[in-house]
Amino acid sequence: MKFGLLFEAQRPFEGNEVDWNALYKETLDQCELADQVGFDNVWLVEHHFLTGFSGSPNQDAIFGALSRITKNIRIGYGVCVLPYHHPVRVAERVALVDQLTDGRVEFGTGRSNVYEQTGMGVDPRNTRALWEESIAMIPQIWQSDEFEWEGENWNVPKRRVLPKPFQKPHPAMYLACTQTDSFRVAASKGLGVLSSASYATSVLAEQVKIYREAVKTANPVGAFVNNFWGNNVHAFCGDDDQAAKELAADSMKAFFGPDKPYIAGRIGAYEELLEAWGGVPDLLQADFGRWLRQSDDAHKAQAEQSGLSLDAGPGAARAAIAQLDANTLADRAVIIAGNPESCAKAIMMYEDIDVDQVMMIVQTETIPHEKAMASIEKFGKEVFPLVREMEKARAGTAAN
């Protein structure tokens, strides 16, 4: 298992006021600490217009700073939104950061959301075509002495595009994914998955299997197949097991609030989220069992036997999520949280379903910098050694 930190670039704020200066210095401090305590990756997003939710419109500036203050940790675009940028400019920017970091760049890509797309003057209906063409061009740019292109969206006369990446033939490439269709697209093009949805591991397991099977027949857009699954997960480690779980659960619920970009404007968003998090637990069946999905025959029979109506009520899934307790979320590994032993146990649940990296979200609008720093240090110094011990014990058992 590999360990990553994912940054939306968030911090506690009041109203619409964010202390941008503190935010960026805190982000750099957390990344530097992650490098020192043994994290494998840091990933930064690209978002625009999302006051309070994300202060990361330009990863390159942060990455330039990280190239000087980190030594080992790999630095990931998580992700670069290709429809917003000319592919030549993307290839140049990523190659430059790869040179500055002596080949520590990971290149994640995506298409973002309608709110941001329209704000950037991009027609959402065109983003798939723009992404498809860009992802085909960029690895060719990196590998060509002279590059030229005539396409649907871009035309480039013969030019030498410089610099080339430090890594040969080029950095590993990824696609941000939220659903089965995008997992299949990533597999077909030989791209790694950066899963940007939260799941219970029992639910996620099937999606990972779909990807692993599909990637066997990949036609890679780059020079190689990147068979990789990284999964976002909210995380917090502390000495007080219950308090750490509560903090992580509250952080994740705020992250998926009704005004947030992963939720706002999406019909059935909370129903999908509840399903991804493992459904209504037994302790909430009496209150919310009536809103279980009608297509699930087993749940339907269970509800009918209990005398519950199957008529959906407005806000029911959102209300059920609000009442999902921290222990249930931790037991399902929807969050990686608690004391070091609890966190290590949750990480192993991801390893059990063949996830390559847990991309932990620790810095959020509800978690102050000091607590985020303490959690990052505890993961590195206490959780990761426990995971390695568990992996070693498991390998020994398998050998016997």
C-alpha cells in the first residue's frame, strides 16, 4: 500500500473570507511534513470559483515551491483540467515541474464540473472531446523531437516543444473518476484511476475489479499502461480514538454539504452518496428503511416486512447521511480515522480490495492547521509502521 495526501487547499473560514496567505503557507508546511514522515505522494487539485471549498487554481506555483522544500515525495496533479488549457502548454508546464523535481511528477487529468466549465467559457458538451484529444496529444508531445497535429479542436504546426520531462518516456498518467463509465474509460486508455468519490470498501471492491479486468485489454494513449487505483478518503489520526473518528466524520459531511461542487445541482446526489457509503445501517432502519432503493428486491422485501412505505421523501437520503455515526463510517472504511490501530485496520481494508494508494484528505475547512499537522505526523510515525507490520505478517502467513 502507498500513502498519499490530497489537497483541495481548504482551511477554516468565516462567511466568504479566507486567509489566502495562511492557507498557502499551511499547505506547504503540511506537504513538507508529509515528505519528512514518509508519505509517498501529495496531490493538488485544480478548481476555480469555489470560495472556501478550494483555493487551488494553479498547482504549478505550489509545485515549484515543493520542488525546493521536499526531497522524496512524489508530486501529483490531482488533477489538471485539460479542457481549460492548450495541450502544448500543459505538456510544457508538467515537463518543467518534472525537471525541477528530478522526475517526481504524477500527471492526473480530468474535466471538472459544469459550474466551473461554464465559468471558464467552456461548453460542458464539448469537454469529453477536448479531453480525449488532449490526452492523446500530450504523451506524443513529450516523446517527439518535433511535434505536429491536425485535429478537431487543436492544430499545431511542426514545432519543438520544450522542455521534455525528466522521466522517460514520460510521467505516469491518470484520470479522475467518479463512476463505472469513467473507470472503464481510464482502463481502455491505459490510465491509472484517481477515484474522487467516497466509498465503503465493500462497495468499492466491485469497481476495482471492473477496472482491473478492463485494463488487461488497454490500448494505452501513452508509452505504457499505468495499472493503478488511488482512492480519495477523508482521514484523521489522533490519540483519542472516538474523538478522531468524530472529527473525520464531521469533516467529510461538511465536504459533501449541499452547497459543495460534488453535490450542488445533482439530482439524486445524496441517494448515490448513501449507497456508496454502504447504505442505511441497521441502527437507522426504523427511521430511514422506507427510502431504500426500490430496485433492490432484498431491501424492498425487508421494508415491506417491517410495514414501511417505499415512497421517497424529499431530503431523506441527506437526513440519513447526517445521522450516519462516525463508528459506522469508520467500520466501513468510508473514513480512515481513529487511533493508529484503527487507522491501520481501515487502510488494510483498502489493501484487501486491491487499492494501490489511499489518498487521504486531512486538511479541510473544519480541521485547523495544527490538528492537520499532528495527524499527518501520527500517520507517518505510527500508522504506516503498523501497516507494514500487518503486511509483513500477512505475507508470512501466505508463504506458510
